[in-house]
Amino acid sequence: MRKQFCDAMVARAARPDLMFLTGDLGFMALEPLQAALGSRFINAGVAEQNMVSVAAALAREGLETWAYSIAPFIYARPFEQIRNDVSFHGLPVKLVGNGGGYGYGVMGPTHHAIEDYGTLLALPGMAVYVPVFDEDLAAVVDRVGNEQRPSYLRIGRGEPPKGWTPPAYAPWRRLVQGRGAVVIAVGPLAGTYVAALQALDESRRPDLWALAELPVALPSVPADILSALAGGRRLCIAEEHVAQGGVASQLLLALAGAGLGVAGLTHLHARAHHYERYGSQAWLRRQSGLDPDGLLAALDLA
């Protein structure tokens, strides 16, 4: 999604108040944005804590401020600055983390971001965007750009099956329709399930929904999902994030608060930071049972 993110930012670069800060990243990816912004494109160096504080100051002056780095370096390393300088003051800094989840797989656990949105959503007023497909970036950049609160944009690899056209961007989208369990998948993971579920007979095929904006608030949950759960269909939530602070706990708390229950829950999530060896994002997803085969097995559809 880096190219699509860059394209969307270039399209927005004519705004005179837009400032972009990077933690010494973007080589072979963000050069068009640098050319479009000129002196408003700032390489803050490998100093993310300072970068976030500078971003907060720029936002305090009324500028539209984006701060970009590899996902763990934009939320974990400068967490104190995000909390004290950005969130406590309600400043609309746009934090952008590339390679969320296991996106930087072979780089090892220091480069994984599997507790990012749960951590940030613990802060006051934080909004999180997890686009599903490359095609979402134009709409998502507009939505984040217009946010009046702190926000975090987690980008990765959009993976729709070949020859399949994703529906237009929305916080919730039904990607596959069926009469089986309700499956809610967060971000790009949702696209990896489309082909496997489409191949199933409709009578047992799950309803697959993609979720792209957090936190989960009950008024935003589609009525079709609530109706299916009220009718006794099983719920499965899949997210490339640790269980603690993830979407499953957010949604179940929202449902319980409204007096709603679920007939059964399957939660697929990132199981560990460390494995017996290093591997790609696809390999790490398999270890956590997040790949399509893992989903089918968890739902007794294999």
C-alpha cells in the first residue's frame, strides 16, 4: 500500500497547510511526495520521539501534520510522546505505520506490530484506520486527513484475489455472503479469505465482513451482522493482532453493553511474538492459524 499511500498524499499535497515528517524512511517509495511538498517534507531522522513532539507542535499551530515510519517505530518507541504531547491535548496528528501486524516478517519480532492498535486505542480520543485493499488508500487518506482527533493509519499489503474487484471503501464491507458463521476480519487479512470462502457451498459458506475502522462502536455495526448473531449464527473474528485489546474484546464488550450475546465465538489472532525461526508474513500467519486453511479448520469447513 506504500505506493497507493504516496499517490493519495501527492493528490493532497496542494493543501498549503500539509506537513509530512518521516523517521528517515521512504526511500524508493515516497520520492514523489517529497518532490510535491518540497520543504514541507521533513526527514526527522531516526529520532521518532522527537518527530512526534515536533508533529504535535505543528498540529498545535493548525497545520495538517502526518508522521510516518515503520509501524513499531511510530507507536511503540515514541509512545510517551504520543500520549503526553498528542493525545492528552487532542491534537489531530496523523500517525502512519507501514507494515502493521507481521508485515515485516523476516525482520523479526522487533519489527512486528501485533499490539499496535490495542495499545493506541487505550489513549483518549484515538481513531484507528486499517485499510483492507490497495484501492482503499485514496478514500482513507481523505478520511484521516480530515480527522479532528489523533489518528493512526496502519498500512500493509492489500491482497484481493486475482480478477476480483473489491467493493468501494467503507468502514464495514461484506466481501462474501453465505448462510454459515459470521466472520469479521480486520484490515488486509480479510482479502486473503475471499477465494477460499467463495469456493464453499452457500449453505455452509460464512458471511465474510471486512472491518477497517476502530474502535468498534455498536451503532456502527451493520444491522445484518446483529441480525445474524441474534439468529444464533456463530461469530468468528480474525485479526493480525494479539488477543488482548483486539477487536474481539471491543466487539463483545459493545454487544454485552447492549444486552446482546453470541451463540459461540472463534477468535483467530496473533499467537506469539517469537517462533522457532524467522519467516515471511504468510509463514507467521500460518503459525497463528490466520491463513485461509487455519480459518477453514477453525470453522470445521476444511
